Amino acid sequence: MADDNVNFEHSAVFVKELIRKGVQFDMMLYPDDNHFIAQPGFRPHLWEKVITFIVDSVNRTSVRHRHNFDDL
């Protein structure tokens, strides 16, 4: 991983805690790229994921809306 802003080891610790608490989450990794995400083809992929997330959230079709995580 080449991101100088987000250390992969910190991300791994965070992911483990989310899993431990049963939180559904999405995570995308863009190898060999920094925080700007400039590799050819990566930006369109990122924006498709962002738009899908927003549409799922508005329509409440995502798995994250099937659970109550208020008491985590």
C-alpha cells in the first residue's frame, strides 16, 4: 500500500474492531496508489462505489439497513 495518510496496519486494527462488533462495512483498497487515487481506471471504479453507496443508503437497500447498530 502506498497511501502516506492512512497506514494499512491502522486500517487492519479498525477492520478487526468492526468485525468484532458485528458491523457491516465496505472497504476498498487501491494498491500502489496514494490518498489521491490517480491510477488509470481507479477513479471511475471509486466513483461507481461511492454512487452505489449513496443510492443504497437513500433507498435503504443495503445490508447495513437491515440491522440496528445503535447499541454497539
